[in-house]
Amino acid sequence: AQTVTQSQPEMSVQEAETVTLSCTYDTSESNYYLFWYKQPPSRQMILVIRQEAYKQQNATENRFSVNFQKAAKSFSLKISDSQLGDTAMYFCALGNTGNQFYFGTGTSLTVIP
Amino acid sequence: GAVVSQHPSWVICKSGTSVKIECRSLDFQATTMFWYRQFPKQSLMLMATSNEGSKATYEQGVEKDKFLINHASLTLSTLTVTSAHPEDSSFYICSARDLTLPSRYEQYFGPGTRLTVT
């Protein structure tokens, strides 16, 4: 079975500060990808960052980076220099050789001015 | 690249009528399309998966006669909510995947359709 767990339903961070969102997963597959999606109030799902499981190097995209711990099945998202536009729901997702994505329950992030 | 559109973005219909939602991949061929339902402040719930030219595979608990999915071409899938009732009111999101792309595990999401049944 594939599962994705986000244990932080809500988080807040001061503008310009750094915040880390947690995600753990479980899969028996050897080939898989991990994703963080952002869903702002418009509800459009926006890809923030992706990580290929076979790559040891942590993915980075500007202010967004991940800490991928394959053995621990952990995939946290770090947002640096938080901006008001980062306020959104964040979903961690697992994609594998099958058709499905497995989503976490989401973390609602609020950036406080 | 990899843009997915949905139409309409929001729709209001009367109870007992049917409504069709279109999902299009604009710049790639969607070998597989997915339909999700999302309630406020909750995660996405997969309703069904469809491959072009094949019947959709529905998730457990999803009524296939109520939520008709057609994936007639590599760029278009439709979701028809038949005999809609107020409890069908929700946010519906489609996504698409192209297994020929290097990022074949990635899904590209449409902007969603807000359905309100009165």
C-alpha cells in the first residue's frame, strides 16, 4: 500500500522567515517521484517542486527546497524568505509506475505580515 | 508547456439535471486522465482514471452511472454528472499525464470546476 502523511494541518510563519513542512510516505516501489503542490485560494494546483527517488541530491527551486531522506521515507519542504503569496494549502504527493498519485491531507500555511 | 484547461470554471444547475465538464490537454497528448473531487479544506479524492479509448476505472464508492467519464481522444476527457443532486456540489479537478514524457510520473492539473446544484 502507498500512503502519504502530512502531520501538520496548519502552520504559520512570519514574512521573510523560513518554514518547513513535513511529509512522510510509504511505498514498496523502487521507482517513484515525490511532489509538493501548492493550492492557493484560486484552487489551481501548482507544482512547487519534484524529486526523483533515484536521485540523492535534494531538489531546489529558488526559495523552495526539499530534504529527501529515502531510508526514513521523509520528504520535507523548506520555504525560505516566506512571502505573502506563499499562503496556501500545500500537498505532498507520491507518484509511481502505476497510474495513481497518492496525496497527503495537506498543510494550510499562512504567512503573517 | 503541459497545460490543462477545464470548462466551465463554475456551473450552477438545478437538481435532477445533468452537467458536463470538459478537460483538455492543450499542448501534449494525455495518455491518461484523472478526475478528482475536492471538498473545502480537504485533500483531493480520486474519482476515476481513464485511458484514451478505454473505459474509465472508478474508485471504490464512486457511482459509475452517476459520474460518466469519456476519454474519446488524447486531448479531451469529459465528466458528466447525471441527475445531479445538492450533495454532488463540489470542486472537480481533472489532471492529465503523458507517459511519453520524461516526467511521465507527473500529473498536470486543470484549474478546476466549481459545481453548485440547487
